[in-house]
Amino acid sequence: MKAALMSLGSVSSQWTSQAMRKYFDSVDDIDVRSVEVHLEGGKLEVLYQGKPLPPFECIYAKGSFRYAQTLRSVTTALYKTTYMPIKPATFTLGHDKLLTHLVLQLDNIPMPNTYIASSTTAAKKILDTINYPIIFKLPSGTGGKGVMYAESFAAASSLLDTLMTLRQPFIIQEYIETSGEDIRVIVAGEKVIASMKRKAVVGEKRANYHSGGAGIPHTPDSYTQKICLQAAKAIGADICAIDVLESIKGPLVIEVNLSPGLQLITKTTGIDVADRIARYLFERTKSIREAGAKKETGEIMKQINIEKKAGEQQIVTNLDFRGERILLPKLATDMTQFSSKDEFVLKVSKGKLVIEKV
């Protein structure tokens, strides 16, 4: 099977690409900055470095919020024919904290109280009614960037005036006291494949790696893991990171990261996270491919009326090899009426096998 990793070429992406080569027959590295999507005359085409992108069974597309539109376009074009672990709309939802929180709310995922205002007047009314300290967040940004802390109404008002002057959209969120700690959970499919607790440096409220946060080995309880899996499913990502705060209310999801860094969590946990992601991609791609083969066989069966047609029929399918044995498709055993009680003559030559009942 052929696979590709479409990314910005970060260290984490390089690790994942190398790990994917252990499972797939071939893996191409695609720089998302050299990808184009053309819509011409009713035709939708993806180009890489000016040439049509070759077919792949699996493409793991990821990147920063700056390339969300490109990633969504590529995924929209290829999603029906190629396994891609992140749905097209997810690149818009997951790279916008406002939309992320709306989706989480609709799916009843626990999160800090969050407020949205469309004007300065409306925002100041919110500031008058909530408890302090609070957090301001810009919709875009990763690694803790765009997150601002206000410990009082005066500080919040000053931040608000600055944001409105700069015409910056924002959300207001209650501050959860966790002594500068949060939990980073990596999800792949229906499993949590790695997790750690992050501790902020002294004087810093953000526990992100890029803000100087340090990792501590940690295994979240089953309820927290369940919440993380639900959040990933709600946002439409088979592979992502979920950031959680432990509060007196229970676990609260604060962010979904579609392109998480792997350096800190790999070092902290001792888990080869890139390998676990690569193995999941391979197993999921293989499962989809096998399901497709079974569907094709089913279509063939519908076209063949076994009872009404006699004589030889040609069947195009793949075979299931189990060690030194070959399992025949059900269609073949139905037509031949072979039974384990029968004896058979096998006529074998290179590239050909004929089985006849004695």
C-alpha cells in the first residue's frame, strides 16, 4: 500500500514519516506549501509541485492553522477515494477555537464556561457578570500563543479595548486553577495511545511545551480517556491531541490540536508515539481496503445468479493467505459446493491452480 504524509516537515512529521515506512510499501513526503487545488470545468484536481498528485491509499494531512484552507480543499477532493484520518470540515473547526468550543458544547463535552461577544458593549456586560481571573483567547494560534490572562475587571477591560482596536476576534473563558498543570492526550482511533501531564514554569499560566512547560508521566482515568475520545470524534479527527484541565468539576477539555508535537510526550512517556500513529494509519487503511474488496466481491455476487447459470464463471477477487494455506472466497465455495468432507485433486503450475473434486 502507498501512503503519503502531507505536512510542513516538522521534526514530529519526520518521525511519523519514518515510522510509516515500517508498515506501508512506500511513503511520500509532501510539503503542503507546494500543493495546489484546481477547479476547472467541473473538474477538481490536486497538484503537487505543478504535477497531478499520484494516487495513494492513505494520506495523513496536517499542518498549522495558516494552511487550514488548503488542507480542507485537498481533503475534500480526495476523501472519498483515499483514507485520510481528518475529515475536511475538521480543518476549519479544529483550527478555530471558537468553532471547536461550539462543536464540543453541541456534543456535551465538558469544558470551561466560554463566552462570545460581537461588540465591545456586549463584551463589557459579560465582564461585569463573571468571576475573575479570566482568559481571553484568539480563535487561531497554537503552542499557547493567543492566550491572555486577566486577573481583574480593569485588566480585562484593557485587554478588551486593545483587541477591539486591533479588530481581533476573541472568546472569553473562565480561568480554571490547576497550579499551571494540564493533561495532553494523544488519540488514534478508538484508543488513547499516549498521555502526559504538563507543568508550566514559575510565573507562567500556560503549560505548553513552546511556553517552557515540562512533561510528567501520567495516565488519565477511564472517564477522562472517554471524554478525550468523544472530543476527537465530535471534531472529526481519528488522530489528534486533546488538552484537558483537571478541575473540581471533573475533566474539562480546553483545546483540540490537529497537528500535535511529539517530542515532549515521546521523551516524557518513553512511548514511540510516531510508531503508534503510523501503525494505526496502516491498520485502518488495510481495514478500509479489505472492506472495499469485500464490497466489490458482493457486487460480483449480485451480478451472478448462481441458481440460474450453469457452467464455469470467472471471479476476479483477492485471496486470503493464512501461513501456507489459502482461504477461498465464499462465492467460490458457494458455486462449487465444496465441502471439508470431500477429497480434491490439485493441478498446480507456476501462476495457476486448478482444484477438482474427486
